[in-house]
Amino acid sequence: MFTGIINGQGKVLAVESRGHETRFRIQALYDLADIILGESIAVNGTCLTVETSGPSLFSAYASAETMQRTALGLLKPGAKVNLERALAVGDRLGGHIVSGHVDCVAEILSVRREGESRRIRIGFPASFGAEVIGKGSVALDGISLTVNDCGPDFLEVNVIPETWRATTVAEWAPGTRINMETDVIGKYVRHMVAPHLGLASEEAKAGKLSVEFLRENGFF
């Protein structure tokens, strides 16, 4: 479990592909001390398990399912990534609850300045639209961000200067593909409510479970 508050950036040293599976070797660009074999580290929001480690570096394996579901397959040696260690009991939950299980690959549509911040529009598969709400939370490449605006297949976030400095957001440009994880609480609510509304899970995933649908059926 993670919070979406990035600890620091890392640099990909090696990418070893074997069929549809891949091992990554990553050097942390900050003091990443006391890495424990078997611990979870989120790499661009993807929960990976440490297999080997050294001074501020580690290697991790990504299965075929992980490679198919995420944008990790786009990483090359030299690429920068966002890193976050798993949440410890008693830590501050500064972002939101992030599982590290990426839902889909999203695409940067536009980046524009708004004062000292940047307003970023992201496109994603419409099947996840019901899990994205205005002023809700979303994890983009592992970064916990607040949804400023959204529609069936897009969302907008505001990135403050500190986030721009401390993460890989500064490298995002139109066409960049990133990992997206929707709010885990919203996913559970969607799954539990759908049967009571006579919706099959496929219909719910297609976005037919909406605020309007809930209102029409007496939930509001």
C-alpha cells in the first residue's frame, strides 16, 4: 500500500526482457537506505518486489500481466522514474490510498501554465470514466493528484511547483504515456453497487454506472 507521495526519483540502469517478462535495475537518485529483499517499491506507480539490492539501488521483476497493463514497457536505460516505498504503520497519509495496481495506460493531451502551476489534461479509456470524479483522487505514474475537471475519457489536474520539481511530471508532454490508477475506494463502491442496479460488471466498466443513473434510481 502506498500514498502517492513520491519519495524521490530513480534512474533505470538496465532493462532485461525475457519474452513478455522484464527485470529492471534501478538506481535511486536520493538516499534509499536499508532496502529489504522482498519489500514493495512503487516504480511509476507500479508495485514491484525487490529481488536484489545494493547502495540505493535495486532490481525488480515485472510479470507479463504487469507489462501488458502498464507503461513500464516504454522504459529504456537512462529513463527517470518516480519511486515510493510502501506505507509503514504510523506514517502520515499525505496523498490518498494507492494500491500500486495500475488500471490502465493514459496519455498526456496537453500541458499549459496557470500561474506558477501547470494544468495537465490526460486522456484514458472511457471504461474507467465512472471511477474518476471531480475533486477526487487519481494516481498518475504513482503521483497522488486531485482531479480538477473530468469527462468520460479525460481528466485535468493542477501540478504545483514542488511536484513539478520533485517528480517526472516535468518530462511529460503531449503524447507521453503514463500509468493511471483510479481511486481504490471508488472501485469497490462501483463493484458493490452495480448488482443492486441490475448492471452487469461489463456494463459498469463501460461507464453506465453514473451519477445520473444513481439519481434516476433513487440513490440520491
